[in-house]
Amino acid sequence: MRHIDLDYVSKAIVGIASPVLGVITSFQEQIEWHLRVASLCVGLAVGIMSLVSMFNKLRRR
């Protein structure tokens, strides 16, 4: 059975996480903008689907 060196694993995790965190921080404004646009599109799609559903219910009566 192999012995896992926790110091080595923790250094590897920190070594991987640091650049990823740097990239996320530098692109934070663009990521936020894309998330806002995506949530707006989802909201519009839900609104349109609700409107179509209500229109179909009224037409059936």
C-alpha cells in the first residue's frame, strides 16, 4: 500500500488553484456580464413560455 504524502498533495492543490484563481479574478467583470446576460435570456424565455401557455389556455375556453 502506498503512503500518500499530504504535504505534496496540499502543495499540488495550491499550485493548481492559484493560477485558476488569478484567471477568475482577472476575468471577473466579463464573467459577471455573461452571467447577467444569460440570466436575462433565461428570464425572457420563461416569460415567453408562460405567455404562450396562458394564451393557449384562453384559446381552449
